[in-house]
Amino acid sequence: MRFLAEVVISLKPVVNDPQGLTVRAGLHQLGFAEVSEVRVGKHIALEVEGDSEAGVRRRVAEMCERLLRNPVIEDYRIELREGGSR
């Protein structure tokens, strides 16, 4: 089976986000004063072959742990759905 794995990588809450501060300042300058906080992260979409959702989830988690995120400053969330080829 083919799965689409969407990985959202975000900075841990205790880590400063200078890019988020810059985006917030830009939004304020454009008149969006209601924005109180911005955190910038990454979105990675992977098409993965596997026999089961649980197996694919384990493999994608391993990818995150070994390459896709910096464990010191980043967390991740995995969303899976069958099919792939959005």
C-alpha cells in the first residue's frame, strides 16, 4: 500500500523563534495587529510504501529522528493517509 505521510516540524515551545518574530512584525506593519504570536516550522510530504499504517508510521518516525528534525530544538507530528499522489 502507498501512504501519504505529512510531517509537521515545529520549534519546541522553549526555543526562541526569530523568524516567527519577523513574520509577526511584518503582519503588524500590514495592519494585522490582532496577531499575537507566530511560530514558523516546516512541512514535509512523503509518499511511502508499506504493508500497514503502523509500520509506515514507525518508519516515518525513524526518518524524523535520524534526519528530518533537530531533536534538540524541534518537535514533530505525523499525519498519515492511504493513497499518496495527492
